[in-house]
Amino acid sequence: MERVAAVNLVTEKISHIAPAKEVMAQINKQRFFLSLFFFLSGFNFASWASRIPTIKAALGLNEAELGSVLLTMPISSMIGLPLSGWLVTRFDTRVPLTIAFLINAGSLALIGTATTTIHLVTALFLFSLSTRIFNISMNTQAITLQKLFDRKINGSFHGLWSTGGIVGVGVTTLVISLGVSIVPHLVIVAGFTIVITFFASRYLLRNDRSVSRDKQALTKPDAYILYLGLLVFFAAICEGGMFDWSGIYFQKVIKEEVFTAGYLIFMSFMAFSRFVSDKIIEKIGMAPTYLMSSLCIFCGITLSIVWPSFWPAMVGFSLVGFGTAAVIPMTYTLAGASEKYSPGVAISLIASFGIVGMLLGPPLIGYLAHAFNLKISFIAFAFAGIMLIPVSRLFFRLSS
């Protein structure tokens, strides 16, 4: 019945007696254009994140000051929590998704032109707020579309996010090698985003506004949501921290001039893992996948700390990318099965735990690096990775 109900949401233009091939063609088209937005999201985020060392040097920030600036993003996202949850219950998700991508493009251009810390903080606030809104919208669409298929497809969406990140890092590496400054780089990315958004948003899923189970949205999350939130929290510490600090780690600890190498290998293995994660989950199950993810993160970080040279660090960052990849899409899929909340609200609630992880992760690394050194500070990622084991065991014990 859930599959039938989801089909009825696909488009107002398809009649209930439309041939099955026509319906599936429309569904596949919507999947394609939603995938395009996942790709674009990863591309934009990587375009900003891989330029962090450039921004740090241009504004003369030390590690602690950079950590304080990076606090802007999770704080902005936390402020956007009630807004994003309200939007996905009041409008078709394509509406906030479209508006948020346009704001995201404008803020990315502002980041590129930032000449003062206040200017940068303002741009990051808008960038993070818009990212928060379109992430909830995209993932709500992804969960709805997944109900129309006989196999899991959510991991592939997140794989395309990582692929976009790889392309973003690759483009950044190229423009840096060509001596292109940050201003034209990020302004061009912003213009590209605006064009794609106006073209592709018309083909997204329609009539997916949630109309039930949302009166409880502001109540205390139940244990089901709490455990899922904690899994996202620890994954966000690792994932967000690696986004923000992997380039600086390779620059300061590994002493590599091409500091994007660590970020690129991390994103590459994250993308690869997300494309195969759906098949891995179908083969071994979700509980063993959480265990495997946890061990990969822990071993990868440990290797990078104990042997801080190019190839051990590359292998270590590869393991971390492989380990973090499946956790968030897998957890969002479980959130869609909540009996208390609609998918949009469940994802919004769980994402709030991720925001806290993002809040603690990058700034924590900055403060620890300032107090001790950057290599020692990465122990925080190893701890967060290993915590996925006890939390996932508690969740599956609860839901069994």
C-alpha cells in the first residue's frame, strides 16, 4: 500500500490509469534530476571546503581562529532546524529546494569575495542555512522515490553527492595549479549553480508535502529517533571534520604542496563506497555494515596519526572515506520507517544531531590543534568512529 501511495505522489500530470512504462519513465526522470541536485550539492560544498587553506592564509587566521569561524556553519544550520522542518510540511519539497539552492549560489560567491572575517562569517551563515534547507528537501524526496523501487537506491544519491565533491576538489586542484584566484573560481561555480537550478527544478517530484504525523514534530524524540540521531552525530563529527581539516592536515602534517590530495582521496573512496553500499547492505545487513564502517574509520585515522607520511595517510584517508560513506544514507533510510514521524520531519530531527556533530567536530579539531598539535587532534575522529559500534548495537536491540 505504501508503494501505491507513493506512486500517486509522483506527478499530478500522470493519471491513475497511465501505462506502467509511462509511470516508470516519469519516476526515472525525477530520479535523474534529483541525482543532479545531489551532485551539485557535493560540488558546491567541495568547492568551498577545498579552498579553506586559501581563505585561512588570505585572512591570516590561526587554527583556533579558523575553528571559531567554522562554528558559524553548524550554528546557522541549527537555527535553520525549525525552518527546514516547517518548510517540508507546508510546501512541496521542490519549492524550498529551489530557493535554497539559489541562496546557496549567492552565498558561495560572497565567500569567494570575502576580505574580512565578518564578511566571511556572514557568507558562511547564508551558505550553511541554505545547505540545511535543501539537504532536508533532497533527502525527503529521495526517501519518497525509494519507496517506488524494489531495491535500495538512497546510497546512490549520496554517492552522487560524493562524486560531485570529487569533481569539485578536482576542479579546485586544477584552478589552483593554473594560478586562478578564489574570486573567479567561486563566482563561476555560483553562476553554474543558478543556471542548473532554474533548469532542473521543474522536473523534481511534486505533491510530496507531508499531511500526517507532523503534530508531534516538536515533542521529545523517541528512542528510535534518538539512537539514529546519535549515529548521525558521530558520523558527522568524522565526515564534517574531514571535509574541513583534511586539506590542512596534508599541508601542515604531511607537508604536501598539493594539499587537496588527502581531501580528494577521502572523497573518492566515500563516493565509491556509497555507490556499492546498497549492495553491501542487501548482502550482509545494516548491523554488520555499521560495524564495518566503524572499524574502517578507526583504523584509517590511527594509520594516519601513527605514520604521518604521504602513502600511509592516503591509505588511512581512503579507509575513513569508505567507512563514513554508508552511515548517513543508511540512517536516513531507517528514519523513513519511523512510525511516529513523517519522513521529512524524521530526517529533519535526525539531521539536527548531525548539526551538533558538525558544531563540535571542526571547531574541536581547531582548538585541540592549537592546544597540542593537529596530528594529536585527529584522535577525536577515531573516538567518534568507534562509538558507532555500541550505539548501533543499542538501536538494533531496540528495534528487534
